[in-house]
Amino acid sequence: MTLAVIAVTFVVLMAIGVPIAFAIAMTAFSGLLAAGMPNLVVLPQRMFTGLDSFPIMAIPFFIAAGYVMNECDLTDKIVEFSKSLVGHITGGLAHVNIAASMFFAGLSGSAVADTAAIGGMLIPAMVKQGYTRDFSAAVTAVSSVMAPIIPPSIPAVILAVMTGVSVGAVFAAGVLPGILIGLFQMAVAYVISKRDGYRPNNRWEGWGNVFRQFIAAAPALVMPLIILGGVLGGVFTATEAGAVATIYGVVVGLITRKLNAQKLWTVFVNSGITSAVILVVIGAANVLNWVIATQQVPAIVRTFLDSVVSSPWIGLLLLNIVFFIGGMLLEGIAAMTLLVPILLPAAVAWGIDPLLFTVLVLINLNIGLVTPPVALCLYLAADIAERPAEKVFAAALPFLVVMILVLLIVTYVPDFTLFLPRLLGLA
């Protein structure tokens, strides 16, 4: 009865467009009512428990760092550095778009922010150089998916807390899959550009030009190195890394005179608002997951899955299907907070490494950012390009194929993902 109330309440609230944070909180409240629990006591208590975690403090710091670096107008420097590296290849601006997303991932950790920043600059430039609007928007949308996979990443922090894996291990595990997605996307962009006659953006100007553009982009490129070097090297925790990154961004902004007191105030207010939304979702989801756990839902699901899963390979396939569909239908944080607590115990029982499970969830849910009906990045890129979303999705399909190929490599060649965390002693 309680589970039915929870399911119906959540579906109805999502259908009528209630913001995800309030939808989860109201669903949790309805679950407490149906279970006959003292909701006015349990609701705030469990919300606080869900947020009473040191790693979660990394979230507002990483958000603030991203806002600060964006305010410093360093996106154009990253784009110019990317041009110096790959702009001379056939389909130059498409490669620049993908490479810039790889570098930008280390600043924002947000796919939507990547789409807005890179797309706002490169989609008009690509169209002006003769690329179709659909292809330009598709490249922008699919390349932005790397942002939450390549560390540092806010979704990675949330998933690490939920699965009990160290944040550093999740960061390290996301490096190779994220880079491989970028390389495969460049291969697809090259083939399409060769077929459709898209020319290079510029001539190769030598490694001297690459070095000059690197120096210009260094303030932006150094920040992810500070974060990753500190976390993976054991110098500081992910939370401390977020604080260091924020301070570094402020110092860079003040030195380059891109920041002043008024802009800093705006940055921190916006960071606080964004952080509050995410933290309310996490807190509310903790209440909902606690209600679900008290109703023995994970045990029921595990019993059912154990009856149909005959091997870890089948279990991995099933997990991919569930999270792929979940990413299509739900916003990423909502999907992970609802599905991970239910499916993680089953995955562990099948002998699946929790770190591998975490990376699979991360990749699947971010593919959902370009697969309708949710597809936030796809819709944003289509809006920038002023094209129908279905046309952009059609242009994105070849890129989606190679992203799924990377997902299968990660799934069935676990050493590819776990090699770096193990090498660093994190797994």
C-alpha cells in the first residue's frame, strides 16, 4: 500500500510539472503518511541525516568554483587552445567543440553549463563556417555529456556518498571513460565531416602556437589539476579541494580584474541558490529512501532480480537498461537518488564492484541528458541553434552509438575503468 502511494504520488507530481525537489519531498511526506509514521518529526530529522556528511559539503564549493571561473570569461581561452590543438583536422570546429568540452569539464562538472557556455560560442561559429545547424547543435549536446564524467563532478560526489565509495576513487574511475567518449566522438565527427565536406577551421601553426594558447588558457586548465592532483594524491579531501578551487578562482578573477565585490556577491548568491536546490533534493530523497527501506522494498526487488539474473554479466546488462531508461525519464539526481539505494544491494550480491556500479550509473544517467523525453542538453542546444529537437536528436544518433559502445566497454571490461583507481591505491 505504501509503495503504491509513493509511486502514484511521484508520477502525478512529475506529470503536472512540480519541481523535482518539491516532488520528492512531497512524495516522501505521502509515504510517511501511508506508513503511519510521525511525519512532522521524521521528515526534518531524516532530511538532516541525509545532509550530515562531510563529502556533501564539496557540492556548494564545486558549484561556487564553477561560477567563479565562468565569471572570469575563460571559456574563450579554452576554445582558442582547443583550436590550436585540433582546429586543423577535417571538421575542425566540431573537434574544437568536443575538445573544449573535455577541458571545460574540469571547470564546471555540469553538462548543462557546458552546453550553454560552449554552445553559445561555437554553434553560431560552426553555422557561419558552413556546418548545418542540426550537426552543430548535436555535437555541442553530446560532447557536454563528458562534463559530469570527467572529474571533478558534482554528480560523482553525490553518487560516491550514496554508494559508500570514496570520492577520489569515483573521480579517478571517470577519467578514462570520459576521455574515451571524447575520442570516439571525434572519430564520428571526422567521418561525418569527411562525408559532408566540412573543412578544417585553420592551418596547423606548430607547437609554438599550442604553447602560447596553453599559457593563455593556463588559469582555467590549472584548476582541475589542483583538484585532481590534491584529491588523487591524498593531499586533501574532495571537500577541501572544492574550497581550494573556489579560493583559486577568486584569486584568478581578482588578478585578471574580471571580478569585483558586486560580481563576487552575485556569484556566491547564485551558487547558494543552486546548491540549495541540489541539497534539498538530496535531503528529501534520503527521507524517501528511508521510507522505501523500512517497507523492505530493496529486499523485495533483490529477491525478484535474483530469480531472473543468472550471472553478473546478465545483472550488468539489466542495470544498464534500468539506469538508461531512468536517465531518459528522470532528471539525473532524481534518478540516482531513487534507483541507487534499491539496486545497489542487488549489484553487490551479484559480485559487481560498487565502484564499477557507480561509474555505470554516472554514464547512463548522463547519456539521458541527450535522449528524450528529458534530454536537457539536447533541448538547450536545439534552442541555441534554433532547430527542432527531433532534428538535432537525429543528427546526434551516430554519437549516441559510440557513447553506448564506451558504456559496454566500461561494463564488460571492468579493468579499463578500475585500472587508474587501483594504480593510485584508491580501490
